[in-house]
Amino acid sequence: ALPGEATPAVFRFRGGCDWECCGRLDVDPRTRSVMSLIVHRGALYAGTGTWDWDKSMAGHCGPTHVFRWEGGTSWRDCGAFGQGVRVLSLASFDGSLYAGDDRGMVHRMDGEGNWAFCGQLGAHDRVNAMMVHQGRLYGAPHGAIFRYDGGTGWTCVGGAPDRRDGLFDENQTHTLQVYQGRLWAGMWPQGKVLRWEGRPGEWTDAGQLGIATDVHRINEVNDLTVYNGKLYAGALPLGEVYRYERDGVWT
């Protein structure tokens, strides 16, 4: 939030060290963060929440909202959905905007302010990331990856709906990306990056990022992005950026 203000803001980079405020989102004052951003049909959308997961788990946050930027400092409220308090992920798929919350549920925006329930990812309680790959929508809660089948149906393609350690002993999936025609996932606590080979359960370990795990296992791959034909990863706890060279080799 801006200094002295209760609601979250979005800023636009102007070059150098300059940032321009594009306005605040008119939400419950307990909602302190913009949790997700996406461009959908040429417009910028923002999902609300709070970065402090202790507060969110205790219910100290307002309901989920999605806003569309109208230019200048104006944002249009596209409505609330579900029973969660954080919009952890957004996806533009098949002409519609999809939103994943911190209850493991996905909703689709059907017209201004109307949201349709699109199911829950197994028994999981959050949708950390969503990504479109080869004409299908994928979602990632902790420790698994699911493919959307339409309606309210989801199929697990990695990990297991009833286990927290289904992907190479990694129990949290934090980000998804498409690179070289494959779906990739960033994990915690070993900091592995996994590549899906196209069939349920067929995942390749593409390497481990972060610090040594012989004493502490606290590596988290928070973001995967493609730039100039290369795959990059951002990792905690040291705030490092890595570039993929080949399986097991990251610069």
C-alpha cells in the first residue's frame, strides 16, 4: 500500500528509478496487497489479497476481488468470488479470465461481475499458479499439478491429490512456465525445477537451485520466465536469479 493508505496500489515503471502510481484498488482495508497481475484481452487485471499468510489463514483479510485498469488511476471492480481471501493466480484461457484462490478453487469471469465456479484442485487448499500449455489450462497447488478438463473437473498430472510429497520429495509448487514446448514447475523446499514430459507422472528433474540442502531445506523457486529464448528462475532464500543451460546445469 502507499504510505498512509490502507488499500493496495499498482505502479508502472517509467525508466531509471522512476515509478508512476496507477491508482489504488478500492477494497476492504484489511486487504493490503496486489497478489496477481495479468493481461487479458488487451486489458490489465489485478487480483487482491495479503502477502502475510498468517493473517490470511486467520481471516484477517477481505474477500477476493479482481480489478481491471481503466487508465490513469482508475480501476473497475470486476467483482468478488468464492470464499477465499487471496487471488493467488490469474490465467487468460480460451477467451475467458480464470482466477485461483487460497482455498484451492478456480473461478471464471462470465461477464461483468459474474463468476462461475470451475472446481477445486483435488483436496488442496490453494492455487499458487496457473499456466496455459498446448491448448489446456494447468493449475498448481502445493505439491501437485492439475489439468483442467472443463466444467468443474481437474486431473492430477504430477504429485498426488492426497499426498504432499509426490514430486521428487518436493511438497510445494510455486510457479509454472512453458519453455521449449514443455511445462515446467518451480518447487520448494529443495528448490528443484521439474519438466513435464507429457503424460501423468512423467516429470524430469532439471536441476536444483539455491543453497546446499544437507542442513537446511529452504530453497523456493518463486518464478520462472522466458527471456530472449532462455529460461530464468528466481529463488529464495538468497534472492538469486538462475539461467537454465541444460538439465542439472544452471548459471
